[in-house]
Amino acid sequence: MAAEELKALVDIATSLGYTGDELKQFISEERMRMDREKEEREKAVKEEKERVEKEKEKEREREFEFEKMKLEEAQKERESCKRRKKTS
């Protein structure tokens, strides 16, 4: 926690009437809450990045399969043309 944040937290706590041990407890609880919120935000960002990456991978796989299918169809067409020429 930055010094500015800590000072602001102390100012808030003292304005609420906290002193001594109560002030320390308030600061401690607020730090833990802020840390949890930060971890949750970081986790959400990480999960979103992973989701986006999975979607990109699926899209690459779909494109690959589509190209593969087009090549297979072209190959079948060539083979069909060759057979027609032989039988003609």
C-alpha cells in the first residue's frame, strides 16, 4: 500500500473516531479488504485473457479444418476429373 493511500486511510479512520488499537484494527482490515479486491480483479483479468485465448485457438482450429476440407474437396474434384478423362 502506498504511503498516500495509507495516509488517506488513517485520515478516514480518525474522522470516524477510531484511535489506538481500533485504528490499527481498522487499517489492518481495510488493507486486507483492498488486497482481496486487488487479487479478485487480477484473477478476473487473467480468466478473461485465458477465455479470449481459448476462443482464438478455437477459431484457428475452425479455420484450419475449413481449409483442410477445401483442399480435400479440390483433391476429390481432381481425381474425379482424371477418372472421367480416362473413361472418355
